[in-house]
Amino acid sequence: MTSQTTVEKAPREPEDNAGPAPVKGLRGHPWLTLFAVAIGVMMVALDGTIVAIANPAIQKDLGATLADVQWITNGYLLALAVALITAGKLGDRFGHRQTFLIGIAGFAVSSAAIGFSKEIGLVVLFRVLQGLFGALLMPAALGLLRATFPAEKLNMAIGIWGMVIGASTAGGPIVGGLLVEHVSWQSVFFINVPVGIVALAFGLVILKDHRAANAPRSFDIPGIVLLSGAMFALIWGIIKAGESWGWGDGRTWAWLASAVALFIIFGLWETRVREPLVPLGMFRSIPLTAGVVLMTLMAFAFMGGLFFVTFFLQGVHGLSPVDSGLHLLPLTAMMIVASPVAGLLITKFGPRVPLVGGMVCTATAMFGMTTLTESTGTFAMSLWFALLGCGLAPVMVGATEVIVGNAPMELSGVAGGLQQAAMQVGGALGTAVLGAVMSSKVSADFADNWAGAGLPGAPDPKLEEAAEFGMVPVDALSKAPGMTPDIVERIGGVIHDTFMSGMGLAFTVAGSVAVVAALVATLTKRGENAEAGAGVGHI
């Protein structure tokens, strides 16, 4: 099969595939390349969470509906997930420097366009464009690191790369809260313009174009269409299941079944085309396949669990968005500290032990967070958040190295796209599935908790909906006929208790997924091509 032949030949390629040559001057310098790449990656990662804080202000200013606001996030996610692997292939074909710079410029311009938009439809449209340009940027960043760093330093580079992503993702709510509170919601998008200009300037001066000797020369257009359609159907089905349809709706399963059918057709096509979009021979590498599965499971547990943590902090503990972000600083700090350390450990001992240990820590933190209550203090919460950050860091670094390091140099963009696509699919699944778990638990417990609190009559369905987010509508309750402070307090207790039981079950599921991920991590090993190039090139 063509794809298998390509994978076997890749490590033997001369020059570009043998490893980076010694560098003099600024252009192509590994650590300066990492710095330039990190600026762009930071911009995209920050945007993944910073916008959530701005959504209420956007809704109020532009008169948007709830569905409109949801599509500010969903449109971005959909475009990003659908385009990632194809964007990685573009980098392999035309050079990762070019696709990275185009991604930076397009992301900054579309961000500015959002800030100037006066209609919600334009905001959603430009968010979709942001997602497409972000898809160009992210795999190219990994491709540049893979081509620039010698094998013995690649893990450290990916560790710093993961640190930037983790810190930016976790810091989004803090930065977003400060900007929305003290400037405007538009500033959340305008901030990308100066960052993008700096990243573009550094990229033009520092980044060096690397192309493997046997890089693809043609495009698998049918493969692009089939894979894009499959990813669209998958993410669309997941989004709509969590948003409105539910997991029991026939439309949800029709879209998911369509995704499976398209993936099968795509796989059959890839075995027949001369230059496939994704050579299926890549997946004959058990470590690479395990890395993709591991990244998906990690994102499922992390993104799904983090979704409920924010509602716990704001709804149950009544914190502002900025204070909620500050309470997550232990998570951010541990990811910043542990990511480069994880890179060193993986370089010295290989990825298997750090990855298994990381997922065990993640599972322990998830199970530990089932013990959180309304009276849990900041110190106890911080311990679990810190442990979660400590567990996530080696997985973010190690799984990325396993995926990219076990792929041939000429497919580093595709491998980077796979890594990012796995994260997006896992995050979407985690949010939707754990949301369904939460919803079912709330539905099962709310009426009993209502009766147990001695409250009269049947509860209002809107109050049950409020329990899914832990938010007590105090103002609305206080104005309702016959309400007393005691009744309002008891209703608040029912909402919080029901939310906590649902969150506890969701974290139990997330912890169980993390345990499965720890077992998958035992199948990983250092990248075969990284081993082949170990010791080549110096920084």
C-alpha cells in the first residue's frame, strides 16, 4: 500500500529527514523559532476560553439569542476541528512557515473584524474564519518545531509549547474578565491584533522554511472532501446533542452514523489513492495510534471536567468570572511548571512512565473533585486543581511527542493536525457527554430533593434547568408571589445540592475515562523517527 511504503521510507531520507543542521544567525534558530511559534499559539489557545467570558456582554450589546451566543463558540470549534488535518497537509505541501504566517495574519484580521461587527451574524461568520485560520496555524507550529529541533531537545521544546497552551487556556477567563469588566467585549478580540503583528514580525525574520525531500506534490481532493464531511458530521452531531437535541434524539444518531459511514468511505479511498491525505500506514504504528487515543481521552476528561468547575465556582460559590479564574491559578501554575519538567523526564526516561503517571494523577484529581461541596475552602480546591495541572502537563507534552515523533518528517503537519483534531473531538465529546450525565442526574434527583426540603407543590421546570448550572435565580424568586427569604434559601439549597450530585457523577465518569487513558498510555513509546535522528544536530 502506498501509505505504508511512505512511512517506512521516511526515516531514511537524506538531509531534511536526517535532522536539523547547525544554525548560525537568527533565521532557523531553534529557541527563537520556539519563541515565535509560541506567540502565535498563545493567541489561538487564549481565544479558546477568553471568548466565553465575553459572551454575556455580546448577547446584551447585540441583542442576540441564546442559540446565537452558543454559535459564537460552536462555529469556531466546528471550523477548527474540520480543517485541522487538511491544514496540516497544506503545511507539508507548501511549507509550514508559509501556512503559519498566513494563519497568524488571517487570525488577527478576523479578530479585528469581529470587534468592528455590529450584528451577531457577522460575529459568528468571522469566528468561523478565526477557526479556519487557527487550523492553519496550530499544525504548522508543531511541524516547525519538529523540523527545527534535534531529537534530544524536541521534548523540551514541546514541553514549553504545551506550557504556553495550558497557561493560555487556563488564563483566558482571567484576561477575559478583566478586559470585559474594565474595557469592552470588543477588546477581547482587538487584543489579538497587536499580538498577531508581533508574531508575524518575528515569524518573517526568524522562521525558516523546512520541506522534506519526499513531501507530497499533489492533493487528494476527494479525501479532503470525505474527511471534512466526516469531521463536520461528527462534531455537528456532538454539538447538537449537547445543545438541544439530546442523546436520545434520532437526529443525533443519524449525524453520528453519517460520520461513521464517511470515515469508512474515507479509509477505503485512502488505500487506493496515489498520494493520500492521511496515509493509513501511519496507524500501523501502535504508539502513534495510542497517542491519538490518549489525547482524545485526556481532552474528554479535562475539558468536560473544567466546564463544570467554572459553574461550581460561579454558581455554587458565587464568585465573579475574574475571581473564578484566580481560583484556577493552581491549575495554571502547575501546568506552567510541570510542562518543561515533563519534557526533561520524557527525554531521559521515554514517554511511557510519565504518561501513565500523568493520567493516574488526572484520575485521582477527578475522583478527588467528587468530594467538593458548597462549604469546601479555597485550600482544598487548590490542592485538587494543582494535582490536575500536574497530571495534565506530561500528557499534553508526551502524547504530542508520541504522535508527531512517530510520524515521518514529511507528514509532520498531518501528525500535528491529528494531535489537534484529537483534542478538539475529545473536548467536544467530554463537554457533551458529561453534560448529558449531569442533566440525567439532575432530572433524577431534583424532585426528591425538592420534597426532602419540605417545599410545597411541584417544582418549576425552570428551577430544574437552573440546577444543571448551579445558578440560583435569587432576583426572580424574590419577586415571585408568596416567597419568603426562608423559602428562597431552601430552594437555593435544593439547586446547589442537586448540582453537586450531578457534578460528582460527571467527575466520576471523567475519572474513569482517565483510568482508561492510563491503560492506553502503556502502549506508547518514544518516536521511532526521533530515535533514528537522536544525536544529530546541535543548538
